[in-house]
Amino acid sequence: MRLFAIRLLLVCLPFSVSVAHAGHHETAGPAIKYVLTQGYQAANAPATAAAAGAFLKSGALASRGVGMGLYSLDAVTSHGATVSMEYYYPTSASLPPPNVQTASGPHVDFFDSMRELDNDLVFSYLQKTIVEVIPPETVSTNKSFYIYYLSVSDPAGYVKEWKKLMKTMAKDGVAPQAYGLRAIMAGGENGETHMIWMGYPSMTALVEGFDATNSHPALVDFQKAMAGKRTVTRTVMSNQMALDAAGMFD
């Protein structure tokens, strides 16, 4: 019921919807270079959505070219988070200054609201984009995401082989329309080093895409080649509820 309520409220909020996860051809320089992800156990989901909406409308993030997304967590592990917030940074210069939570009025108001709502921050991590695939036609359509978290012992080798895998799947028409690979720079859980996201227009498309990619022979070969070099630590299914990408994809 909490997730239904937050979705219903967000439908009514005047957010500027763009894309932060979607794509079809790999860009030479990803629009999103860094991502800060925070997961909350929301005690009052509608009020949390309202606080996030007010923060976005303040322009505090957009003034630095920073985007923000709000997602429901619909299939997660035991940490108890029901909502995740992601902050999208196009450059290192757009990352927040050390005193942002005390010197910026909108930031102060937002984090005060989160505390007053008894929202528990249960995880947080900073990621750096390695691969970002973004077809323009999916800018406003990708809403559902399947996410893999990984512990990789040979990052360079893994990235090389993963790019080959996705190229093969794209050629055979079974790759998702949107996908990406990020390195976890700080935070995370269980010694994770990387995450992979795959974007779809709906949960129906997601489960159909999951079946197609997991039954592809190239994935079987890839898993055999990566045995002992990477471990999938957990998976997540989430749905986008609101996004303001601050013009990064215009």
C-alpha cells in the first residue's frame, strides 16, 4: 500500500521527466559520469514523495546541472529499503561541495524533512559510469529496471568481456534497449565492486527480456568464462516514479 500511495502522489507532481538509465548506442562520453544512490525505509511514503518534489522544484540541483530520480524498490534484499533516490552528476565539478548539507537552504530543508519523517537511510554508495547506452527513442519510456550487483576480481577483463557479450546480444536482438555498467567507488554492500542495470518500458517487458537474455548461448559462455572471476551478490527490481535529469539529455 505504501508503494501504491507514493506512485499515486508522484503522478500528480509536476516533475520534468527525462531519462537517466536509457539508451541504445554507447556514447563516447556518458552524460552521467557519477551516481549517488541512497536507499530509505520510508515511514511515510506520500510525505517523502512530497519532500522530494519540493526539493527538485527548488532548483538547487538543477543549478549545478545535477539530476535526481526517485524509484520504488519492488524486489530487494533484507535491508528493508522501500524507496531509493539517485543523484546524477554529469562531471566531477558537479559533485556537491563538502558543506552542501549545511550551506544550501533547500538541502537543509530537504534533509530536515527526511529526518522529521523518520526515514531511515539504510544504504548509500557512489558509482562511476563505465558504459552507458542511451537510445533517444527511450528517453521517456524506460520505467522498469533489473539491477545486478557484482564482486569482480579482474575489473578490466570483466568489462572487456561484458562489452563483447552485450554487443553479441544487441546484434541478435535480445539485448535490452537500455543498459549500463558502473563501478562502485564507495559504499555498497557485501564487497561489491560493480553494478549492471537493464532498463525496460514495463515489468512485462522486463521479465520477457530477462528470459531472452538468460537463455542466450552467449550468456552461458560468458558465465563459464567468468566463473571464479565475478560473483553476483544480489539483484534488485525497481520502477521509476519520477526523474528530473536537469537537461543532461537535451
